[in-house]
Amino acid sequence: RKEVEQDPGPFNVPEGATVAFNCTYSNSASQSFFWYRQDCRKEPKLLMSVYSSGNEDGRFTAQLNRASQYISLLIRDSKLSDSATYLCVVNPITSGTYKYIFGTGTRLKVLA
Amino acid sequence: SQTIHQWPATLVQPVGSPLSLECTVEGTSNPNLYWYRQAAGRGLQLLFYSVGIGQISSEVPQNLSASRPQDRQFILSSKKLLLSDSGFYLCAIRDRITNEKLFFGSGTQLSVL
């Protein structure tokens, strides 16, 4: 089993739609979680951290379910500019070392 | 805020040639530094990370090596490139001040022909 798994997509949605991505992780000791956004041929950029209580940033909502070992990202009112690949990142922190493990990403295409 | 310098943006090298990619950071001290590779259509693979000068941890056996001669300098090298070394190479930094978040340089697209 991969350490971090995501549905590769693509998810094709119309503008204004709500879309949700899930990500599962295998290491139950993982302590921090993130969503990154990556545009084609560009470096990944931090979208948001994921906190145990869930958190929201504008149209984006992230949630963590430790019992089931998955995190989710919800995008409301999708914009054309949201088209990108969304990467789930898990930090297992072993022996005090921070190793960021990336999922393969979920492609989102928002259609006009 | 920290800045990550990574160059060149693109590189085309023949098989068997050496490689040296440099990453330097500004605006921080004693960061954790990382090298990732992203093959075409694939996810990011952690290659090396470093918690301090001269301290390198390798994640996967491969044709590459890394060095950290200075606190804010991280170098990725190869003596002889393979076709399979092609990919998008990204340097990243974990700044302790920014609460564990990882930030990336702009990357080098390496094509080995």
C-alpha cells in the first residue's frame, strides 16, 4: 500500500460546482497534513494546512479523519482558475525528522 | 521571508554526463532542506533531505547524491546520468518559523537524452 493515495482524476466540473477530493494515508503516526496546488510545469504551492478540527479558507475546506486515516479538500463555487493538480501531503515525523510524503495528485479541470 | 534560488530552469544533458544542481536559500538559518523529483505524469518522490551541514539522508537508492557544504546550500549531483534521471527536480525548505510548512523553489526540468 502506498503511503499516501489519491484518486488521479481528472475531475471535470462546471464553473460554480462544488468538488471534493479525498486522500488516504497509511502511517497512523502521521502528525501534520497539507494540501498543495500544482500548476502544469510549476512548483507545488501550499494551499492550506489540515487541522484535526477541520479548517476553512474562503471557498476551500479541509478536514482530517484520524480514525479512518484520510483527509479531504472541498472546493465550493469552482472557478476556472482552480484548474490544477491538488496534492495531498503527509508528514509522518519519525525520530524527529520531518519527511513530507506526497500523493500523486488529483487533477481538476473547471469548465466554462 | 525565505527565498529559494534554484537554477537552471531547464537542462538538457546527454546520457553519461555529470550533473550538478544547486539550491540556495535566503532569509532563514538552519533550515531542513529537501530534494524531490517528479517524473513525467508522476507524483513527487523524496530523494534526499538534510537537517544540517554535512547531514544527508537518502530516501531511495539511485544514481544521484546530495551534499550540503553550507547551511543554506544544497547540491544534487550525479557522476553519470541515466535516461531514467529525467524529470522535474525541486528543492524545498522547511522553515521552523513557518510552523512546519514546506516551500519549493521553481524547479529544474532535466531531460537526459
